[in-house]
Amino acid sequence: MQELDRLVRAREAAKALGIGLSTFWLRVSKGIYPSGTLISPRTRCWKASSIQALIDRLAAGSGIGEK
């Protein structure tokens, strides 16, 4: 299994994006960031590859709600 196929929780995703946890959740709720996958009633995860793709798009300057 590749490293990028692992699941990451919100705290790790926010850290990778260089933002706070509340900012991460705000942007998820506004649809700016992907909503991830609900793996239990109270646990949501994201594929590390989708977080890396988001970082790549942000670095390329495609916007995605960033100013």
C-alpha cells in the first residue's frame, strides 16, 4: 500500500495544510475543502492523496477560496 493511500484525520490534514483545526472545519463546511469519508458516526477521514492534491492546487495558485 502506498503512503498516499492512508487515511488522515482532520488534525493531521489541517497541520499538512498549515492551518488551524477550526479553519479546516470551516472550509470543509463551506465546501472549499473536500468533505472526506465518514468512517464511524463521529469520525471523518481524508485520503492523504486528496490532501496532497489540495496542497498542490493551492501551491499552483488555483485559488480554492484562498486569498
